[in-house]
Amino acid sequence: MQLIYELIKENPEFYAWAFGVINALWLGFVYFNKQSHERNLKQLEQDLRFRADRRLKIFDLKASEYGKYVTDLDSFGKKNQIEMPERMQPIFEQYLQNYLAATEAED
């Protein structure tokens, strides 16, 4: 500690300038580093916003596709509630007639 005091005491103007230059360089570094971090932060915010919007659009697309699927499934079910009995009734009647005929013939 005494050595440092002696060096500064011999030439205080030089060390004052050195200290000032070092502080100026340090302030410049802090300023530009802050600017860099702010740019990176803005880029990160944009990326996160873009990803969130993309996920939202994908979710909306999936939800609308699922809604369409359910609607198609309902219409298919309603269609089959009407058409299937009409198509299957003659087949059932023919089967029952054949079964009754086989029962009467003891086959």
C-alpha cells in the first residue's frame, strides 16, 4: 500500500489522467454494453411474440379443424340414423323370414 502511495505522490497528474482515461473507457464500455443488451432484449421480445402468435394461430387452426371434424361426425351420425335403418330393414326382414322358414321346416 505504501508503494502505491509513493508512486502516486511522485507523479499525481499522470495518475489522475490515467484514472480519468480508465473511467472514461469504463463508462464507454458500460454504455455500449447496455445498448447491446437492449438490442438483444428487443430481439428476444420480438422472437417470443412471434412464437406466441404462431402457437396461437396453430391452436386456432387445430380448434377449427376439430370443430369441423365434430360437425362432420354429427352430420354423419344423423345421416346414418335415417339411412341405415332404411337400408338394413330389408336385410333384417329377409333374415327373419329365412329363419322362420327354417324353424317351420325344422332345419
